[in-house]
Amino acid sequence: MIDFNLHDLLLPLSKDHQLSLNWFSDRKGDVVEWKDLLPKFKTNPKGIYCPKNKNYALAVRNNIGSIYGSRESIEVVEGQSGSWYFEYPPEADTAGIDFHTNKKLKICGEKFIPIGFAYQIQNKETIGSDKRSLYKIYGCALPRYNQDLNIFQLYGFNKNGVIRFLT
């Protein structure tokens, strides 16, 4: 096991990439409306957001009622230290794990590149009079692709920006 520090993992990344991941880290634990999500993240219709012309995934967004619901974790498992864990299935495509979003998220796991994570806690179509879509920002995580289960395992950094990760 190795302890990884988010700050150290961000250092080799481009300034824009660092700023985007810091957006997630700075809002860890916040609940935000759809309109307040990181602008480039909310314009993406997919759950895995990969910036155009980049070879990495920036973030994952869980949505209530998604087609992947039966394969995702029922909820985010949270530790007392602020660490967390979530399972997210690869996006469905005939290319499988080689589909561009899946492949880029897998690269993040292989190269220890953090991603951001937002979890929808309220869907505007399913909640009575409160018509807002709300997301809890869990901060940053290291993804790992588990080939045997065909699932991405997201390991979230704790409040101190540290994660213990099996290599």
C-alpha cells in the first residue's frame, strides 16, 4: 500500500487540469445545483467527462436513473476521515473498455491521474415541488479499472488530500 497526496499528483499536470481538479477539491462535501457545476463538466451529456483533444478523463458524474444504475454502487461509501469509495461501470459501447471515455478513465488509473466526482442526490424530475437537480461534490479520486468485475473503482481522497492505494 502507498499513501498518495493529491497535491503531489497534481504537480505534473497542466495548469488548466490542476484548476479543474482543484474546483472539485475545494468544493469537497458541498451540494451544488446543476447550474453551479464546473461549466465544462455540465455541458457533457456523458457520465465520464473527457476534455476535447486530451488523453485523460477529468471527472465522473453519477446521475439518478442512469442506464448504469443497476451496476453502480447503491451509494457512496464514506469513511470518517473524509475518504470515500464508489463503483462506476464503463460506458456502454460496442468498443467496450476501448471506447474513448472508458479508455481515458482507465489511463487515469494506470498513470495515477486524479479525477473529480459529483454524485446526484436530487433529480428535478423526481422530486415534488423542488425542481432542482442537486449534486454532492465528493472531491477528487483515483480510479482503478477492475477487469474481472468490469467496473471502475473510485477511491476518494480524505479531508487532508491523502489516499491509501493498493498498487
